[in-house]
Amino acid sequence: MDDYPNRHSPTDSADETKVQATGTLTTLRSLIESCEDLSIREQCELLGLSRSGYYYHASPETPENLALMRRLDELHLEHPVYGSRRLRELLRREGLVVNRKRVSRLLQIMGIEAIYPRPFSSRPQAGHRICAYLLEGLEITGPNQVWCADITYVPLACGYMYLVAVMDWWSRYVLGWELSNSQEAEFCVRAWEASLELGHGVPLISNTDQGSQFTSEAFLDAVESAGTEVSMDGRGRCLDNRFIERLWRSVKYEDIYLQDYGDGLAAGRGLARWFAEYNNQRPHQALNYATPAQYYLDPDGHGARPAVWA
């Protein structure tokens, strides 16, 4: 079990973290910086702190921009097909006069794009490999047939971070998740590997979007070395990964927006509680009102469930 709440398997309890609620990132950094005998990586492991948590600092964005980014995140959840022009207009209706260039820049920082088909959507970026979408018309009949992964923006009181989650498509079970202060591929690889380390099986297919983290050689190597086939949505078509998009809507409206976390440490603890409740206590209508954990870990013990069509 991982000890720092920025890097979790979904069975972790919020009370099982070594870093207690009285701790702060500042205190942990000072402990690390005062020791010269061990590397930063070794000290982070001993303290149960992810390296992304150690290197995290408040965003240089102004308070005004951070407020705009939070509102853009909310508007994107409500209107996922809206691009920068329409989002700018919605902001203006609320009395927030901003130009489109500024909206576009903030959306880029947040990793947000509108959902709509684009020409040449399968053309890979230089140095990145794009894989076919393998779920079209696929009948998904049980756990570990398809796992999906995605990244979302997480607003904090004085900055922001990014959250990645790995979910079993059939049961909606969140296998692993991690917070990071950057969108580099490393934290996605860690979340994937932590999901495999649970020991519940290896998926036949991994489905993601075409984000640079998931088209990176590091992530593709991690997936393919497990014997899993790679599937990718078309660009601007996150509805192809719709179940994890629903997860983002739930976690943001039920936890992130309400709690307004001050830093990554607080967000990690809060999200640990939320994901544990989601997996182990939350009944799903599509699962005959069983929990994701019940359906993932004991798929035959909670009543028959129709196949899921991708």
C-alpha cells in the first residue's frame, strides 16, 4: 500500500496514511532539504511523499486567472462541446470580460479541449505513436477486459494540480489514481503500474485519449509490457471514454469544488477518502445497486448484469 495520498490504490483508507493531517508540504520539504546523506528520491520514499508532491509549488498564475480557470473547468463539465469562443461568451454573460486568446491559453494549461470531430484526427504528433480505437462495437462482459485512463485538472485554493485515474470499464472500479503538479507521463505510468500491483489481473485492452502522456513511449511501454493491447480515442472525442468522464464530473461536484483544497497534500487526503467511498460504498444503478468493488472483485456474486457495449 502506498503511504502518500497523492498515489493510491482504491482500497487505501484515509486513516492509513503515514503523513498525518497536521503535516504540511512545507514541513516535509524542510525535513528533506536538511538531510544531505540521502537523495531526494530516497527521502521522499521514506516519508511517504511522492516526488511530484515535493516539487509542487503554488501556481504562478494570478488569483484572477486561477478563479477563471476554476470557472472554465465548471463550464467545460456542463458544456463539453464548447470551445474557447463559446466559453468566452458564457464568461461575458457572467460579467467576466476576457479575450479569446486568454481563454485559450488557460484551457491549454488546464489540458481541456472541446469534444468534436476534427479532420486528420488520427495524425500523430512528431515522435508519438497513435493507436487505433479498438472498442467500436465491442461487447464488454466482465472485469479486466478493458481498463481506461484519463487526466483532469484539479483547482486548488492557491494553484492547481492534475489527477489521473485508471478505471475498469465494466465495473467502474477505480484501480489507481495519482496527483501531479505537471502533465508529464511519469505520474500516469505510476498510476498504471500501481493498478497492476493490486494483483487482481491484467486487462486485455487499455483505452485512453491521444494526450501526450498516453502516447509517450514510457506509458506505451508500460502497457504493452504487461501484455495489454493499446486503444486510443479520436482527438476531441472524450465521450469515447465516457465512463471515466462521468467519474470526473462526480468527483469534482461532490468533492473538489466543495472542499477547495489548499494544497496537494490536503487534496490527496480528501481524494483518498472520496475514491474509497466511491469504490466500496457507493451503489450504482447500472450494477444492480452493488458497489464497483463488489462487481469488480466478485462479478458473479451480485446478480447478472448485461454486457456493456463500447
